[in-house]
Amino acid sequence: MKEIIFQNKLRVARAEKRISQGDLADMVGVSRQTISSIENNQFCPSAKLALLLCIALDKKFEELFFFEETQ
């Protein structure tokens, strides 16, 4: 059965901006652990947090978040 997984490119976008997990966390008002959990697909951000991450990293939603189908 195929499954659709919500993925992100947060780590790549953060590296491009040379922003640490802690700095990004401070920018959006969450803990560093939350950023780590999102990057490792252990936590799915709320719509509000996803939007704040897009703003902080100057990216469109589609550039940071996407769905991937598994087999």
C-alpha cells in the first residue's frame, strides 16, 4: 500500500542561509529540538509554524515542503 509522507528541505534551506538550528528556532519562537525534529521528519509543523519557517528562510512553501509517495 502506498503512503504519502510530508517531507521538507528545511536543513538544506537553513544551510544555504548559514543559520544554525538554534538561530532559526529563535527566529520562529520554538526550541532547537523542534527544528531538529522537523528536519528529521519526526514532527510535522503546524501551518503557522511552516509559514513562519518560510518567512524566516525567505522561501515559498513549495520550496520547503512537499509530499512524497512511498511504495
